[in-house]
Amino acid sequence: MKVLHVDDSPEICQLYADMLATENHEVQSVNNGREGLDLVLKNNYDLILLDICMPKYSGMEFIHDLKAERPSELKKVIIVSVLELTESHRNELLKLGIHSVEEKPSTIQKLETIKKDLQLRK
């Protein structure tokens, strides 16, 4: 599985890369939301892990821009955040096409469950 992880924390990116590498996934990490969006527009990923709170260009901006450019990719996005999202935030994400939100740190088992769910939606 080809995974893109977008998070402003290099340490978190490394943690997820290490977790996913144990399952033989190909993981690419970037610490800048705009760079991540560019990669999604140029490449095909099976899964996109996205931090919602990033400086300069937030996960929400990423989602809105992705919806405008390549809305079919939204179903591949999993929000990974340390924040407890409010019900209104979750509803907004659902309206935009985001169905999965995980709290950091996640586990490989949780990510595998979400991956299976995404595959069923294809």
C-alpha cells in the first residue's frame, strides 16, 4: 500500500513511517500541507494520513483544496489529530467526504482496520 503522511511534526512522521514499514507499506512523509497536496495531485496514493492542525496551511485548507482539485481522493483521507474534534467539526468533515478520524498516536491495528474500511468503499 502506498501511503502519504502529512504532518508538521517530523517526529510524528517518523513514528508513523516506522509503524507502517513493519507492514511493508511504502510511506512518504512531508511536513508541509501544500507540499502534501502537490504530491496527491501528482501521484496516486492508497491512503492519506493528514494532520488537521498545521501552521501556515491547515488540514482543513488541504481538504478544501483537494475537494476542488481531485474530490475522488477525499475518500482516501484519514484525519490524524491530537485534538478531540467537536461534533460540528466531525459533521463538517463528513460533509466534505472525510469518514475517518483517528487520535494520535494511533496503532497499526487501527490503521489496518481503517484501510480495510476504505477498500470496501471503493
